[in-house]
Amino acid sequence: MKMNNKKSYVIIPNAAFGFGTEYHLNKDEMMVFAHLQMMKQVGLENTTITMVDMLVAGLGWETPAKPSRGKKRVSDALEGLESKGYIVITFKGKISKDVLTITITKAYEKDFEVSTSVEWRESPFIFKGFTRVEYDKYNLAENNGYYFIAIAYTLWRQNATYTYQIANKEWELVLGVTDKTAREILVGCASFITKISGAGYANEQGQYQQEPNTYELKKEVSTGSKLEKVQQEVTNMTYLEKFASTVTDPRYMSNMEVIKELYDKDTRLDWKGYEAYKETTCPNLKKAGDDLFAILEKKGQTWLKEKLEKEYQDRKKRQREIQIHMTKMLETIPNELKEGWTSSYKKKEKEDDSFFDDIN
């Protein structure tokens, strides 16, 4: 789920990176913790009212062939976060089915400190304070918990008052994976994290050694080799913007993601674009979808429309089930929380009746 609210950000207590301690978060716990902060409702400063199904959809962890898998991932992550003291969850019955009132605790953000020692380093690692991750950096992870950990950890280390090198062994422990997997994860982050190789030297025995690498978040595209790609993206956006000006459905007039899925034949059509195709009142947007499916039919790819239609019907069924649960369970929420939640939820409904859209 992409976040577009430029005021949104995530606070990660650095204790969450504390490998070897009870406060260390794994990839799913870290991603759910960040997502919960991004979807906080208006009027509820540190509290989110949600359901596991909503979190699964928002994180893109759905597995149509086995829906229980995504629910288990989210449920396990929530239980892990609560056991480690990062959140407090209030619910009745079963966590995977009930309305959840989740409060994010602040105990680890300021003066809280944990440390851990390793045999290959003289001084212990100290994890103290917090790291702020802005919405655009959050979006880079694309709901991949490993990527989000790498982004947040790099932000913390590069903002230190001194140049901080990160050894491969350190990445293994922070990410909670093997050396090979850690290297693969960092390769996957190459489009937004720059690796500055450590200097080489000869040790006392004359053997070649290398200092640990330094990592930085990229600020912008600066290489000349990407100029042509950037120019093409600008041309495509202008092309899309012209078409966007003809869209008359208020729900999608400024939704360039949906417009691109339906109008740009080189963009993969996903469930958001298909939902717009099914529900839009704009004839131009509808025609763009018809033209796209006509092209796919000529290519013998009718399976895509069938697949998206099944996903669409499944989502709408879950949406109705969640709304029924919400209506029934709302009575159990304390009045002071109910007022803040209902005002936020009604505002969202007014802006867009798609229950699974981004919560900004």
C-alpha cells in the first residue's frame, strides 16, 4: 500500500534493531508496526481500530489460494509486537476475527537503551533513541519487511554524528538471516540504498583485508545513464495526464495509479485498476479498460480478466463481512474511542467507497 500523505511518518525505536535482545523485531513484526502507524485514524493519536483482514489487505499479504496464510502472518506479528511491549491490543474473542483496538506504546522511543555483545567486536552494540522514517522512504519498501528494516537501519546509521560502517555480520543479525540471504536482500535494495565499499588494506600478516561498507539512502536519480529513462517517464506522465483530464468519476480523477493501470498498456493491471473498471461511472475510463481487455484477448490472455474477476468478487465478499463485523462490534468500543473512529471512518467513506483503499 502506497502512502501519499506527505505528513505521514513512522517512528521506530532503535531497540527494535537490538539483535540478541527480547526487543528485536523480525521482518513481519517490523512491517506491521510501521503500517499500524501509517493508518492511525484522525482523532486517535496513538490508537488504531482495525481488523486482521484490513491489515492483510493493506499490506498486500493476501494469498487467494490460502487466505489463512496472510491472516496468520498478521496475527503472529501482532502477538509478537504485544509480547515485546510495542503495542497493546484490546479485543474480545479471536484476534483474527474481531475488531482490534491497538495502542502504540512510547516507552522505547527516548531514553530506553539496550545493548548486545558479539565475539567479533570489542565494544557492545548500543541501541538507543528512535529513527523517523518519512512516508516516501516507507513506500520504498513496498511492504517487504526486510527492505523496511534495511531502510530504517541505514537511516539511523547514516544520521549518526560519525561515519558508521556496517559489517556483513551486523546485517545478518539485524535482519535475522544468513550471510547469503543478507547479501541478497541488500542487492534487492540497490535501487534506493547506495553501498560505499570499504577501503582495502594489508594486515600484519600481509593478507588483504577490507573495511566494512558504508550505506546511504539515495536522495535522487543522478546517473547520466538513466537520463533517457527519466525523460521517457516524463513523456509517459504527460500522456497519462492528458487522459486523466478526461476522467469524470470523482473517485479516480486524481488517482494516477488506477489511470495508469487501465490506460498504459505497458503497466501491469492489478486489482485496484480492475475495481475501478468494474465500478467507475466514467465512460472514458471504462473504454480504456475495454480496449485493454480487447488487446489481452487477441494475445490469448483472457485468463487475466477471469483471475481479476474472481479476486474482485472475493474482496467484495470480505468487505461485506468486515462491515457486518464492524457494525456489530462498534457497540463494544468505549465512547471516547468510538467518536474518533467513526468520524475518521465516515470521512473515508465519503471520499471513496472502496473499503480497501489506502489509509493516509
